[in-house]
Amino acid sequence: MELIKKLYRNSSEFFNKNVEISGWIRTIRDSKSFGFIEIKDGSFFKNLQIVRDEKEVTNFQEVIKLSNPFQ
């Protein structure tokens, strides 16, 4: 598992690779065919933004509920 700080400081090391992270979902923005998830792990002042494509993430409606457990 990688820290967001390491991803920012050594980004070329992770280019075109799958990376496992852990943190808190800060925001989720969604549209019909794509969306954005921002995650913070406390290791860096910037959040990590993940761009979601509906073809790649088939369970995105479940992921949206992670940011608001009362849905």
C-alpha cells in the first residue's frame, strides 16, 4: 500500500501501474459516463484525484455511498 505523498513525489515510478492506497473519501463528483473521487490519507497536503470511467468501475453507485453512510 502506497502513501499519497510518495505517489506525488515519485510519480514516474507509478506511471501505468496499478496502485493500492488507503484513505478517506473527501469528495465524489459524478456524471453519466465518468466521475471523480478525491482521497486523502493524511500524508500529504494534496488529495489524490481518481478519474472514474463507467466502463472500468461497474459498481460506482456502491462507491458513491461510501462517502455518505446515511444514503
